[in-house]
Amino acid sequence: MDIQYLLLLQNLRESIGDILNGFMEFVTKLGDPKLIPLLLGLVYWCLDKHEGVYLALTFYANRLVNGFLKITACIYRPWIRDARVTPVPSAMADATGYSFPSGHAANSTSFYGGLAMKKTRRKALRALFIVMILVIAFSRNYLGVHTPQDVGVSIICGTVMLFVSRWLLKLVEEKPGTDKYILLAGVVISVLLVLYAQFKSYPVDYDANGAVIVDPAKMAIDSYKNAGMGMGFFLGWFLERRYIRFSTDGAWWVKVIRFVVLAVSYVYLKKLLALVVGLFLTGGLASAVEAFGYTLYLMAGAPLLIRLCARWNGKN
């Protein structure tokens, strides 16, 4: 049934030419794991710190959930399961590894769904965010890189995490000391993901040319990255909450400059970490350390810079 649905969309795609391809490729990038952290930074650093924490907790916790599910199910991409499926070639660049569940759908549900959860936001805007999730999920089907169940399960998991994250943050507000237990739990879950990825068994199948269809070592590296981001988030959140305590206050032009500077520094830090860490580590461990570093910067390093700048200007 799922393959038939993709073939139906494929027939539609072929019958109308490339009319919608560009639009769908643009839409799908709105759930890209490289873009979402920058959008998180915009909210967290400049607009609403508390909402930013909520969105980040949901996003990074969902990355851990997604990581566990991917290497547990080990489901191949649609075109591997059925040769009749022909994805849009340009969409295949980011469609690596296992298919289930969809990372883009999980990312979009975590971020845009979190924005839609704010009850004080205008209903039309909240509805727009929900529509964005659905369109991003559909774009993964239209481009031929994910099945309906790939995106459906991701939306369900993301929605569950939205409520779990809200409950956890409410618990911390009521009982501030519980933040250390959330930190501990987050680190433990991240470590468990690393161990699970390293020691579990993976299917090893070969294509017609004798090449491994999905490299288990690469999937383990992806899980290491998710674990590194998880640890970076939980530690960064804890350090900011306990010791940094920055404020998003400032004139609109100050916030624009702040975001540009911090976003550019985040992007270049990722590149720098890849170079430096690569001198000492390789494989999954290198991926985990890099992800830990740039996520820690997003959650605690950048807020520390904001706090120091505010102190230098005599504001707090």
C-alpha cells in the first residue's frame, strides 16, 4: 500500500513535469537538521528564551528517539524496497541511511509544532505552523524518499515529545532541583544510544554491484551524532539555567546583530570542530564530540557571550 501510494505520486510528478519539484524541495529544506538549530537559536537567543528552551528540548530529545527507532527498525529506503520507485535525484543527497522514521518530519514537528503549542499566539499563525508540518511531511513522500508511515510515525513521536517536554519544563518550574535529574537522565539516554548503536546487530544486504546497501558503521556514526547533540543540549541547558541566566532583552537592531553574529559563529564553529576533532578522533566518536561541542555552544556558549556583552554594557 505504501509503495503504491509513492508510485501514484510518482506518476503525478511525471505527468506534470518538474512543476512542483522545486517547491517541494524548498519545503522539505524547512525541516533540514542544519536549518532547525539556527531557527532555534533565533528564538532562544533573541526572541523568547523560555520558548527557545522548550523548542530545543523537544528537538534534541526527539533526535534521540529518532535515532533509537532508525537503528532498531533498520528499514530500507523506498527505492531499495521496490525498484519501480524513482525519487527526485536532487532529494536523494540528504536521503541516506535507513528510511524509518523520517528525520525531516520529526524535526519539523518538534520545531513548528512547538511554535503552534503557544496558546497566546494568533490562531491563524498556529494553524500555519501545523500546515507547514503536514506539507513538509508530504514533500518527503512527493519527492519519493519516504513512505507515509515514515513521516506519520515521526509526526506522532514528535507530538508526544511536545507534551513530554512541556511537562518536564513545568516540573522544573515547580521543583527547580529536578533539573539535575533531567540532566542525568538526558546524558544516560545519550550514552545508551551510543552503546546500542555500537553493539547491536545490523542487516547487511548487497545491491546488484556487490556494494553494501546501508553501511552499519555509518548508521552507528549518525546515532553517535544524535547522542552528542543530546548531551550537548542537556548540559548546556543546565549550565545556562544554573549559572549563565542570560536575557533576550534589547532593541530590535541589537537582536538582529546578535543573531547574525551568533549564527555565523555557530556555522563556523561546526567547521572548526570538524577540522580540530578530526586531528585526534575518527568515526563515531569524532561525530559525537563535534555534535556535543556545537550544541553546547548553541545552548550555553552563545548565551554566555550575550550575558558578557550585556555586563560590558552595564545592563546586568
